Amino acid sequence: MVEKIEELRKLCAKEKAKKLSYVLRLYDEIALYLAKILLYTRITANQVSSAGIVFGGLSAIFFAYGSNISLLIAVFFLNFWFICDYCDGKIARYRCTPKGIGGTLDWLNIRVVPHMLFPAVGIGISIRSGEHFLPIIIGVLTAILWFGTWTLHGIRRQLYNLLKKPSGNRGIFIFIGKILNVNKTKGERLQRSKIGSYGDALYICVGITAFTIIDIVLGVINNNVRGIGLFIILLYFLILYAVTLIIKTGLVRNFFFHGSSRYWEKRYSDGGNSGAGSQGKFAKFKAEIINSFVENNEINSVIELGCGDGNQLSLLVFPNYIGLDVSNTALELCMNHFKNDKTKSFSLYEPKYFEDNKSITADLTLSLDVIYHLVEDEIFNLYMKRVFSLSNNFVIIYSSNMNTKQRNHVKHRQFTRWIENNLPEWDLIKEIKNRYELHANFYIYQKEK
């Protein structure tokens, strides 16, 4: 005896219903009722998966015919393909079916059917509109790009799994992982990602269904626009997967970025600020740590490399302070804000032309939320040397400490390793974890006596 639908929902559910989108919840309900009917029979989860593949193939065939009737039949089979793919898992979970061949059938359902579907839609558009080659070419290209997208995603997930396991010979995997931007943080996101699974299949199913209906309606109203709806959705998927693939490979990630100095000058001149880290509770947390350190260690002079707009500085208490920054606009903001404060002065920091002047030093130098914005290796190296050369005793760094690829104006770096290799005379005497569980922490260095 099969349980009532409420009990069945709990037994068969993979995710809580509230985590599903409204559209996916509708398919989930239909799949649940279908599963209830099939559980009265001897039909297995694998047989349902196989039926889904058949429905997907039939959908592709009917899309290729291009007539109004064939499109409606194709839409019916397309939706049944997705419902079957959702239903097989419910039956498998209810009957505790081992994965076995079911995993292969799932792979065929999600991965293979779209490769048939996109070219078939292109053929259908060609027949409906009388355009012989372009729609077919777009359909084939879309299938290729979709294949590339989920293949790259799968490679990155597998690389993450390999990299997190301790093993002897991981050199080649580490090398490929760096190329594909795979690290612990990215890996955790990859594990949670739904690319190439139900989410992707849902977009394909709903998108093509909706625009097929639009196409049929437009064709009835005006015979000259037959195929336009399907052409739009096919073009959409082509662009979507092309952009996704480009972003994932990082080909144009930094195309519009022209250097950290120019970025910050433009940001400040356009009315921007130093960012969330120098505002509100984050600024207060940093001020609490730094002010306490200055008082307890009898610090008389401070130099900060990257003073920004001065918002963070307004919470800090120093006997004497020099603020350096790459942005003229930021310096003007600071000079206007602190024009009546004789203990503070500001100067332009030009990374490549700034001379190390031993007459300009301080008891403490500060680097707050700067290091992970230094995307150029040369600028980073110069900056790190300056931060320590300008200090007589202490250096406080507030930053992330991990290596990632550049994303626009951000490139996280494991700077502690750089200091160990290049400035062995400086000791890390204290690390203070972030109160708000952000990626940045405090690192306090002292020069050996």
C-alpha cells in the first residue's frame, strides 16, 4: 500500500519544498503524483529514466518538423522528459534503489537530450521560416557551447575533489587547478552549484516551452513571422552558454580593468568611497583593535599606505599620522576632512616612483584592506617592501591571506608567505580573527631587535 501524498512527499523529497522555485515546485508536484501512480506498479526508477530519454528524443524529432501540431507535441514530450527525470529519483528514494545504472541513465537524461534538442529546434526554425542554414548553425553551436559549459564545470569539480585529498603526486592537478581558478573557496561553491543538473534542465524546458507557444501564436497572427519565437530562445541560449563559458575560463574577466591606481582614482572621482570595510561596524572593529594597540605599545607615529577617503581614519587616534594614497581625489577628501587637525598630513603615493626615504619612517605602518586590491604583481611587490621599510618597529596588516585569480579590482594573495620569503627579519607576533567572519583578519608584525 502506497502512503498518502503528504507522507510520500516526505519520503521522496530530496530537498525541502521551500527551497524550490515556484516553477520547479509545480513540476515537483506533478512528478510526485506520477510517482504515486507508478509505485502501484512494478515500473522501476531506471525504467522511468529510460522513458524520459525516449520522450526527450521524441521531443527533438517533433521540433525538427516545424509545423504547429508537431511543435505542440514536441512541447508535451519535452515537459514529460523533465517530469520523468524528476520522478525517477522519487521512486528510487522510496524503494531505496541502489544507484548503479541509474546514475548513467541520469547522465544521459540531463546531458544528452539537450544536445539533440538544440540542433532539432534549429532545423524546425529553418523549416518554419524558410531560412536554410543560420538557425541550424546556431542550434549546433548552442549544443557545443552547452557541452563545453558543463564539461568545464565537471572538470573543475573533479579537480577540487582531487586537490582536497592528501596524496603524493598532485603537481599536475595543482597546475591545472590554478589555470581553471580552482581553490577551496571556489570548490565549496562548485560543490553546491547546480550547473548541468535540474536547474539547467528547467531553464531549457520552461524557456523552450514558453517561446514555442509564443512562436505558434505569432505564426497564427502573421504567417511571415513563423519561427521568430523559437529563434529568440535559441539565440538566448547560445548567448547564455557563450557568456558562461567565457566567464568560467576567465577570457575577458579583466578586459575592462586598466590598473589599480586608475581604478581607485576613477572610483573616488565618481563619488565612490573606500568600500564597506571602512564603514559601520567593520570600521569600528578595526578602530577598536588599532587604537588599543597604539595605546598599549606607546606608538608615537603612524604611516598608512592606502588611507582612502578618511572615513576609517576618523575613528583612529594617533599622536602623529601620515596618510599615503594613489588617488589625488582621495587625498583631497582627507585634507578637507582633517584640515584643522595638525597631527595629520597626506601625500601622494606613486608606486613606481616613490623613493624609500629613511627620514620618513614611523613606529607603526598600517595596511588596511589594501593588499587584495593590488592586482599587479609588480605593484604588490613594491607595496609590500614599502610597508615594512617605512616602519621602525611594528606593521599591522588587515587583509585576506589566500591566493586567487584576479577578478576586476580584487586579487587575494597569501602575503604571509611573501613576508616569510622576502623579509625574514620581521616576525608575525599576533593574528586576530575577524569578529564578523569576513575573509580579512589582522596580522601584526614586529621587527627583530
